[in-house]
Amino acid sequence: MIIVKAKQSHLHQVTSLAMQLWPDNIESELRADFAEILDSSTDILYLANAEDMGVGFIHMSLRHDYVEGSDSSPVGYVEGIYVDPAFRHRGISTRLLEAGEEWSRSMGCSQIASDTELDNHGSQEFHKKLGFEEANRIVAFIKNLS
């Protein structure tokens, strides 16, 4: 298994994996988003390859705005991390996160952050297992103006 910085040639693989993570998205829109991300100077995508196919990815970004629990800026932010279920429990997510951490350090970050939904207990446990500490819990509200 190897971790590579994703390039435009990996767009199909990354989009396919991302659709497994975020199935409510429209594939063409997600593909367009990732095409932009692959050319961004403030985002990076790493792809895990095993058995000649993409089996996982991590999308990291730089956030300069306030990040819950942080005391520095910029902060490396895990926008998404996913490993195909058939390849889980092999250390792939750890290796993807290590690549994201190294990129964050190279971009001047002393912290990385992430988030998940309040009811996504599996993701919360996953984050804790990888060394994240819970920083806060919030409930977000919106009101439409007419």
C-alpha cells in the first residue's frame, strides 16, 4: 500500500471514493469540486493505493478563520477521510492522516482539526483513536428571511 499526492489523473478514483463517503452528493458536482481542489494551493488530496486501485483518500485544507478549540492559525483541517470497507483495519487511515499532518506542518500549522455530526458515534471514536481530542459540541441554527 502506498500513499500518493493525488493529481488530476486520479480524479475519477478520488471522486468514486468520495461518493462512498458522501452518497447524497451529485457525482458531477463532486468531481468538479475535486478538480478545483487538485489545483488549489490551500488544499491537498492524498490517495491510498493498494492492489493497483485507490482504496482511500484524505482531503486536507488550510483554515485561517477560527477553528473550534484551536489556539493557532492557520490550522490544517481534515475535510474528509475515507477508506474502502474492504481495506479497513490495515493502518491506511493512520498513514493518510500522517501524510495530512506532514503537509500541515509544511504549511506552517501547529494543529490539525476535524469535525463530524453529533450522532456519528463511529466517526467520533475513529477521531479519538487517531489522537484527536474533542474540542466542543454545538447545535447550529438557521432562519430564512423573507
